[in-house]
Amino acid sequence: MYGMYVAPLLKQFGIKTIINLRGANPKSSWYEPERQICKNLGISHINSPLHSRRLPEKEALVTLLKAFETASFPILIKCSGGADRTTLASCLYLLKIYGKHGLDKANNQTRFWPYLHLPKRHQRWIKYFPEFFAESHNGTTLINWIESFYTEEEFGEWLKKRRLGSTWRH
């Protein structure tokens, strides 16, 4: 976040929780100022790290979904650029809330307009995660599917079968 410039926006929109998808980075120049702004404004700051170029690990997905359950709303989901990991998190939130009926809404998050999702080569897998869930969830909820069935290896195989093996960093 951009130091003193973001505080008025957080106030204006009444943000109660920030979910930081970069994870805890106490040695980075942005991390402590971000936490301090949150502390000063009474905003919860939750670290839920995701990678943008590697397929998501089960634990990371579960951590994020649990953050959605404990967060006070409205929330701001953020990463470095606000496009790739944030897109995935937005998709997951919509699939968590609406299940398979949220597939169109989740897929909309992966569009350039109006969400500005323009992934680099090894971030293109993000676009396919909602479809993978839709094809393999067997009628279960997102959290149950992730905890009981999802593996990054299976997602990788699913992508490879569709000739999408170059869409993530192995």
C-alpha cells in the first residue's frame, strides 16, 4: 500500500479488514507501514500468502477461505499489483459464497475489462481455476472440495491435458 495516501481511501470505503496475499514480510519496506496504518485505523490485517506463478497449495487455499470467514467486512484484498493473486482470491470468494452458481461471476473476475486482469505467462493458470473447480467438485462446497479432494498435482495434470502446461512455474 502507499503509506499516507491509502489511509483516506480506507476510511472513505469503511474497510474493516485487509487480506494481504503477499504474506508477512517484516523485512520489506512496505510491510510495517502497512500494518501500522491498519493498527492506527483499527483495521484487521490478515496475512494469507498465495503465489501468483505457482499452483496454489491446499493449505494456502484453506487459510484464505478461513480468512474470509473471520474477516470483518468490508474487506480489501491486496497483493503486489492487485491483479493476479487478487483475481484468484476474488474468484475463490465468489465460489465460496455462491458455489457452482458463482462460476460466471468468478470467471468474470479473470477478464481484462473491467478488472484489469492481464496475466503474465506463468500466471495464466489463474483463469482456469474456477473451471477446474466446476468440473471436479462433485457437488460439494468449495472448502470441502479443497480440504478433501484438491491437490496442486491434480490441477497441474488437468491443465496439461488441456495443453496449458506452460501457464505456471513448476
